[in-house]
Amino acid sequence: MNSLERRILKLEASRPDANQIDIIIRRIIGTDGDEVVRAVSGDQIVDRCADETEDDFVERAKVEALARTERLPCRVLLLPEQVLQ
């Protein structure tokens, strides 16, 4: 088991309520400097619009994820330096 899998297991074990949904926000920066920001919730992918603020995007991603389920959202943000710990 690698370090990322151990961290995910620790995070899942520490959740106060297992009846939640995960919304993962990904920020992808290409070699040419272009940035793509998207939210992933299960099999649903929501891309950030060019004129949308980050806060508005996160709120829209939450609304769209909650519209598909009865469960509550849980946000986990891992910075690149945290993934390897």
C-alpha cells in the first residue's frame, strides 16, 4: 500500500459521517500555462467557466453534486506536497 492509499484510508476512517459525498476539485496546469479547473463527484464532471470565480465554481459544483444525491458533501483538498506524505 502506497502513502496516498494510506492517507485516503486515514481520511475515510476519520469522517464523522460516512453518509457524505466527495467533491474533488482538480486544478490542471498544462505545459503551455493553460489552466483547467474541474470538480469530480462520482462519475459527474463539472468544468469551471472562464469568467467564473473560484468561489462561484465551487458553489455550483456543490449544487450540481447535491442535486444528484440525498447525502451531504465532504471536501478534501490535498496539496501536491501533502500527497507524498
